[in-house]
Amino acid sequence: MLENVEEFDMDKVIEEFESLTEDAERVQRETLKRILEDNASAEYLQSLGLNGRTDPESFKACVPLVTHRELEPYIYRIIDGDTSPILTGKPITTMSLSSGTTQGKPKYVPWNDELFETTMQTYQTSFAFRNSFTEKRISEDSVFLVRKGLVFDHSSISCASLVLSVIKVTWHSSGKLEKASEFPIKNGKALSFVYGSKQFQTKGGLAASATSNVFRSAGYKCGMRALQSLSCSPDEVIFGSDVFQSLYCHLLCGLIFREEVQFVSSTFAHSIVHAFRTFEQVWEELCTDIRKGDLTNNVTVPSIRMTMSKLLKPNPDLANLIRNKCMGLSNWYGLIPELFPNAKYIYGIMTGSMEPYLKKLRHYAGELPLLTADYGSSEGWIGANVNPKLPPEFATYVVLPHIGYFEFIPLTELENSKGEPDFLCVDPQPVGLTEVKIGGEYEIVMTNPAGLYRYRLGDVVKVMGFHNSTPELKFIRRSSLLLNINIDKNTEKDLQLAVEAAAKLLAEEKLEVVDFSSHVDLSKEPGHYVIFWEISGEASAELLSECCNCLDKSFVDAGYTTSRKVNCIGALELRVVRSGTFQKILDHYLGLGTAVSQYKTPRCVAPSNSVVLQILTDNVVSNYLSTAFS
């Protein structure tokens, strides 16, 4: 698909996608066969007795399910310079770093050209669907989304009117439902808040970084040009050594090319929110730079200063225009379309741990639509968003059957003696890609071209439907429990919902939760939940006490409420931290090699993550104990 990326043909990409998904089981067998043949000489596979067999049955019988921990001895041998075929047939020359926010430190993940290829294939697929023209005939008593072969579990959507409000349609007398391109991208630029993370060499001489293995790839810029998605920022800004200076110059480049900006993007929604929160603080300085044509002395990195001097020319009219637009906004609502009048949408990963940022992002976006990006992880891509008009909260991803071999561990919800949902039981027998059931929840198991075989990703997804014969997934949560003391089991989503409920009380006073995290405090009996909040202003003790009680009552898990009532779990504690605390946590992870665009706020801080816990604890300015169950 990447043989001549300059001649990107959207219709051809969609045709290939439809063909691949028509018989996903066959494609999966071929994909597994290709991966195993390419890596037949790998020590890991040879030790498991496959003996050259490439069929799924033999593969599952011989190769065990693993997590990163089981593969670490092999990965560290590669890192230390062992060039023998350990996990792959060809030597691994690059290591990717995970964000590290889940376990407190980044993981090393093998990276190779095949993974870059799947990255660009995924980008191309979703881009083609964002820019394609499609039409579909439906019966009067059916509700379908406007995509060929797309069938959804209607119970997942509150009502048919929501579907029809999400997708603009036009009925013709023939009964045909026609849809034009929703997000046409012409020749323009993207304001992309992307950052090349620090690249370093491992003990064995391998290149290692969080994001640079993609952004520095020879084919990346070529691929983005073909997708009409070139960043308006030069490489010197993207790969700048100081994150704040790069962010400032991303904003400056966006303003210089404001008429050409077609969309605003970053890897994660957090990075976009972070960028425009920063804009609120520096917009006057940006206007001064544009008016004088001279870069602020706060930008000191020589390579950034040199490249920006070529772009920045005195432009008083533009400076006045931006100033007037900023002064005319009400609490920065609709900032992005005001600054970038030709932007069609805002793009990035907006599901899972990014959902808490959607409210603020919509505030900045005004009427601009939010489009969630594709579904993947540090270990590789899984699915593409081929239905971009769905709001992020309803986003689903079609698994691409040719980029990896996928299995799914069923999760079964059991009921307690009162007939209430109690906990999820893991069925140890994974099923294949085409064997999943609509409505079922599963943990994803991935086999990729870079040496991960039957690798448990730790993501839980729900099957919402099928596109032809490949499943359409909704991300639900990470599989590990987030908050747990007794028989309680609260996930990241449960925490998010509790924070959203309590934040409504703050909103009545025109305050907001800037960011949040949590911790299970077992230092004394009984243990209790601790919620850390950074808020946008000063709130009264009475209001924060009310918020604390609301947080406690909003955890509706039966195990939690029962344990609270009998004092097996202590009163929830709300700790308010000073402004800038979560920026300090971000700075800590940047120091570990995480890229800003890759960063995810740790939603639950384990005792083992002592540095982050110390940052939070040192910055507490007030705390409140719930009386909700007194």
C-alpha cells in the first residue's frame, strides 16, 4: 500500500479495506502465516516447538499468552546488544518507549519497519474515510450508519435520532441515502502538536525513543504530504530540545499560517487542551512577536530561533487581528475556529483516559467537530476509525485484519446473590477475530510483526458490531483494576464518572477541575480512596466538602457501597493540590523520555510510583473527608 505513497488514491484504499474485511478470517490466517514465516528463525519461537508450523491451531497450542513481564528477559538481551534472532528473524534496531504512566516507568517495546508500515496503513485508511464520498440505501424501518457493511448494536446508542443527528444525510425520491465528504482536506497544513521525544542509544547501540521512531522515519513526511497533513511547524520545532519552547513555536507557526490550517491535531486530546491553556497565558507575547517580526527572548534553543527567524516577519495587521479576536471571546469559548477560520475539525485520540478532557476541548472548539483518531498502543495498531462523524464518546474502531493477528479473551460478568453485577470472570480460552459476539467484552491479545506473540495488551473492549466480517470495537478500560481495597472494584471509567458528577458542583461557581488522579491509602485501617484535584480557582471549604461527599456517593459499585456502609472502607478523602502540580508530574515523565504528545495523566498512583505520589502529596493545600456514609 505504501509503494508509491505520493499517489494516494482514497478510493483504492477503501476498496482494499472493504476487500480485506470481507473475509477477515482468511486474512488473519495469512497474516499469522506471514509473521511466523518471517520470524521462523527466532529463538523464542523455536524454543516453543512450532517447528515451522504457521496455522492458528498449532500456534495457540504451542505459544503461551504472555505479558510484557514475561518478554522482558528477551527484550533486555536485545537492548544490551545481542544481535542474534531472539524475538524476530531480522535484528531489531529500534526500541519504542511506552508513556510509562500506567506502571510508573516506560516499557521498552521492539520496533521495526513493518510496524511503521502498519502505522501508515492505519493513517491512510482513516484519512480515506474522513475524505470519501459514500452512499447507502436503507429501508424505512432500519437504522444504519452511512458506511458500507457497517452494522451496529443499537442498544449502545441512546436513540435513532442521535445517529441521524450525527451524520448529515439527504433523501432522494429513489430512497437512496447519499452522503458527501464530511471533512474535505485540500492543499493546506495541519497545526499538529507533535514532539520528537529525546532519542538515545541503549547499552547495545539501539536507538530508543517514545515517538521519534515514527516522526524521524524517512517515509513519515512523505506519507503526511500524501495525506495533505503536513505540519505547519518545521522539524526544528518538532524535535526541539525544550518542550515549552517547541509548544510556543507550534502556536506561533499556527498563527503565521492561520489561513492555511485545515485541522488541529495531536496524538492525545490532553496535548491539545494543554496547548490552548498555554495559549491563554502567552497570547499577548505571541502577538508582540508577530507585530515586531522578532522572536521572544524566552525561546533560546539556537536551532529553533534560526528556523523561526525565516518564518517570522513583521505583520502588525495579523497581530491586531489576533488580539481583537482574543479580546472578543467570552472565556475563550470557540478559540480554535476564531484563530483558524478554515479548520475543518480537531483530531486526536479522545477515548479512554482522554475523555475527561473533552469538555474543555469542546469549549475551545466551539462548533468545530471533534474526531477521535485510530486505536493503537505502543505495541502496535489495532483498528481504524472509519466512522468519523460519531462523537468520541460513541467512537468505534474497525480491526484491520492484515496488520497483526488478534485474539480476544472473553470477560464474563457474574451476578452476586442479590442478582446484581459483581465482578468480571476471565475465560482463559481466547477466541479469534471473527468469533467475537456483539455486546461481549474482551481483553485484546496481539501478535505483531515485531516480536510480540500472543501478547496481552491489557485493554478491555466491547464488540459493538461488524464491518463486513471484522469486528467494530469500543474501548472500555484497562483490564487492571484501578481502585480496590476490599471487595470493591472501581475502574478508570468509574473514577471519571465520579469526578464528572462532583465537578458539576464546581461549575455552578464557574470553576473547573483542571486535572485529577487517585490513590488507595492503606497506611491505616480501614483503607480509603484519595482523590487529588487541581482546580481552576479558589473554592470555599463548604463547596469542596460537598464535592467530596458527591465523589464518595458517585462510586456506585456494590462492593464499594457495601464496604463503606460497614466501615470496611474508610471515608473518601479529597485533596486539593496547588496550581501547576500536574504540570510537575508531566515534567517528571518528560524527564523519563515520554513525549508531551504521548503523555497520559496517571489516574491511579500506586505506592511503587513514589515520585509522582510525592509530587502530589507535597502540593496538597487542603483536604476533606466524606461524611456521605456517616
